[in-house]
Amino acid sequence: MSIADILLPVFAGSAVAMTLVWLLALKLRNIGIVDVAWAGLMALAGIYCAWVSDGSPAARLAVAGFAGIWGLRLSLALFVRVRHEPEDGRYQALRAAWNGSPAKLLVFFQGQAVIVALFSLPFIAAASNPARGFDALWFAALAVFVLSVSGEALADAQLAGFRGNPNNRGKTCRSGLWAWSRHPNYFFEWLHWFAYVLIAVGGARMPLSLIGPVLMLAFLYRISGIPWTEAQSLRSRGKDYRRYQREVSAFFPFPPKAR
């Protein structure tokens, strides 16, 4: 199948789903559910791309398994957070900036459908590779996947444990991985996309797989990840977070500077 033939159903399905999630967000007054939906749609997109692509069984199995497990885990983790916590401060600020405009929020939600389609390109590149068998690169991709998803899950668990303690209110998490990176969950999410690059090696569409790590790094580091998150952290934790910025790497894990 052509790339367009695969992407069109992905985008159309995501656009419809995001419209329904937008309506739900208006009812709940919580934009945070967009993240839950995005991760879930990415899981479904990966499984769909693997199903309809014409690559080797090993390549398609890897894409379906990697994307399905990664997206489902992330969606469930975000669902628990959204269900038990108030609306994320980032989205509160966004709602205030747009005066709660339903039309602007709809455009924002539809933008997430576009992003689902963009990030499906690495799935297509990997799943359409006829040359990939259960070889060294396949197992290297599996190792990258296990490391990245485990690291992201550990970072989420450490942060959830810290935030669950009332004595830590107004403080910055410096436990475990959060002592080495201000955003270890983002780092491991980015790392996960290299698994599809390894699966795609040798295939005609391999260059498309690089969209995953390149685009995700741009989003996390410069657009909607770190800038949004740190702006909210500075609003809520002030001096404590500024000190954390001086002492701990923003993204890539490094030993912290002396306090």
C-alpha cells in the first residue's frame, strides 16, 4: 500500500476521535484528556500500520507490539493522573489565554490528530521493511524498546510517588531518575522512537523512520514539552525550580551539579 493509503484512515479516524474527546473535554472542563487520547490513538495507529503494511512478519510484529505496548502504557498512566488530579496547570493557562474558546480548543484537538498521522510515518517505514528478520537489529530494537519503556515507566512511578506525598507539595522531585534529568520521562519517550529506526534499516522507506526521533525531540525540547512544563513549574514552584534548573540537566541524563 502507498503511504497516503495508510495515512488517510489514520488521520480520519484520529480526527473523528479527537472531535469526540473535545466534546468530552468541554463537558469535564479538563483539556488534559487530550494526552490520554493521543497516546491511545498512537497505539491504535501503530497496530493498524503493522496490519496493512507489506513488510516482513518480524517487522510488522515489532511495530504492532512496540507501538501497542508503549501507547497503551502511556495512555493508562495519563488516565490515572487526569482522573485523580485537577486539570494540569499548563492547560489551565492555555484555557485562560484563549478565554475558554471552544473553537480554538477544537483546532488544538484536531492538531493532535495531525500529529498522530505524522508520527505514524515511522511505523509505516518500519512495518513495510521486507528485509527485517529476527536478526541482530531486530533484537537491538527490542532492547531499545524495553529500556525506553521501562525507563519512562520508572520515571512516571517515581514522580507519582513523590507527588502522592502531601509533605512534598510545592517542592521539586529530585528522586531517582529526576536527580539526573529534569524530564527523564521525556528522554525515554524520545529514545523509544529509535526502535523503529532499527527495524526500518535496509528498507526503502527507512528515511521516514528518522521523523520519529527528530520530530519528537523538536516537540519535547523546543515546542510543547519542556517549554510548557517548565513555565508551569516556575509558576508553581518559583525559586526551588530555578535552583533545580541550574543543578540538573534539562533532558539528557547527567550527574547533577553540586548543590
